[in-house]
Amino acid sequence: METSDEWREWYLLSPAERYRRSQEMWHDFLLLGGSYDPEPDHQSPFFDAEEWRRLSSDGRPGLRVVRRCGI
């Protein structure tokens, strides 16, 4: 099975080499349009669907409503 061979190859690397390769993967992930922002947890009791907005297609945040309250 190909997956087990990939895992075996990964675990045979030294910790320093694994760290270096994982940094390369993050770099590629970001180049492909990924983001460091976590996906929202829709099952969380703290998730507010009205507040949450997807990032725009260019990966930058869109306009955000700033609420002001009279305290």
C-alpha cells in the first residue's frame, strides 16, 4: 500500500528533517491559496453564523462590521 510506504519514509527521517519538510509543505499550501486561519467549528456553542464570513477568493479578509456599544 502506497500510504504505508509514505508513512514509513516520513518516520525514518530525523526530527530536524521532518520539521524542514513540513515547513516546505506549509509554504506550498499557502502558495496554493491556503490560509493559517482555522476553519470554523459549526458545532461549537460559541459559533455565530451571522458573525462568520468566508475569506474572499484572494485570501484576504473582506470588510468586517465593527460593532460599537454605548457602555
